[in-house]
Amino acid sequence: MPAARVCVLMVHGILGSPHHFDMLLPYIPEDWSFRSLQLDGHGGKVRDFRRTSREKWEAQVEREVADACASYERVVIVAHSMGCMLTANAVVKLHLEHKIGGMLFLGAALYPKCDPPVVRTAVRMLNFPPDDGEDACVAAARRCCGVDVYKTPLWELLACIPRFLDLFAISRYTRAHLAGYALPMVALQSLHDEVVGRRAIKPFLKNPHARGEFLPASLHFYYPAKDARRICNVFADIVAEVDKNLQKIPLCD
């Protein structure tokens, strides 16, 4: 089989994990490559998360974007929450817009918030182990969470506040610039997102290169079947468009 010409790069959000994108893996063509990045401070305990930083996240994503763009003819980016902002900012900073075949953003956290359901989910995850009969929304958050929060002491949770201040700083920066990004972005925002305000879709609607829509029944981590199918269909459309455009480009020597 010839070397892959396209790479799908997946980047999760704050407190997230690569599992967020599991449903999309069957839609990646066999002759494409893919990379699912785990952000610094994720994949372990809360103490690891509190020791990371915005600077580490940005540098990590920039390295991964640069390497993928150097190794493949086209890169398709799929990101969730904070990952949307990190990847968009990295591509523009590195002047690699011409290498991006498409970008699918889920729940871009341009306007972070904290609704009561988040507190209920956090309390459940902090104090109770997984339960086969637990609420589907809690189960989805637990499955996609990239930090082990179970039985974490309060002082250690409070020590994580700077990381969320980092998130707000990244959000402010991206809001100020996103409308001018010449990137093929598709933003699917959850209508009932507990941690991202609905106005997060507006910067995408103001960008002539982007489009956005709401997933009518979804939360930040939980996608009912109909919305999950919509996500997969949009991704499949992006894949088909990139593949069609690639056929017009001669094979590299």
C-alpha cells in the first residue's frame, strides 16, 4: 500500500480524552493515517493536570500540527472543546492553512460557563465509582474524562483553578481572531451544552470560510443517537470532499 496522503489529527479538550472521537474512527479511510493527541497533564491523576499549563498545551499542539502538515499532503483536524481553539490558533500561527483539508469542531469552548448539571456530574464522578445503571450523561462524561478525579481531595481540586483560567484566556484570544481565520471549519455545537454558551456558534457564522449548526439534543460530552449520526455524517462528508479534491493533485514523488 502506498504511503498515506492524508492524516486525521484529533485533539480533545480540557479534562477530555481521545475517547471522545471513538465513534468517528470507522469513518477514516483505510489508506489514511490518523493521530489522536493526548494533551499534557491528561491521562493520569489530578496532580498531573494541575502541573500542566496553557503554554505546554499550545506548544504540544503546534508541534503536532507542524509535524502532520510536514508529513502529509493534507491534514483533517477533528477537535473538541478547548482542542478546537488550540488547533485553529496553531494552524494560523504556523501559516499552514493551505495544508488543511477540513476541520470538524465539536463544542468549541469559545464562551465557557458552568451550569448546575456540571456540578451534579462532578459530584457523582468525585464520590462514586462507575455504575452500570448511572445516568447516560454522567456515563458519557466519565468515559471521555481524561483525568482520574475519583476521591480527589478538595485542596487538590482548588489547585486546578489556574488551568481553567488558562482555558478562559485561550477562549478570549480565539474569540477575538476566529472570524478572520481562513480555515475550512465546521462547528457542531451542542444546544444544551452545560459548559459552553450557545453564543459560541456566532464567531463561526461570521466567518465566510466556516459554517455552524446546533446538535439539538446534545450536551458537552453526551450525544444521543440522532446527533451522533449527524456528527458522523458531517465527518464523512468532509472525508469525501478531501478525497475528491486530492484526486486532482498529482501524486508526490
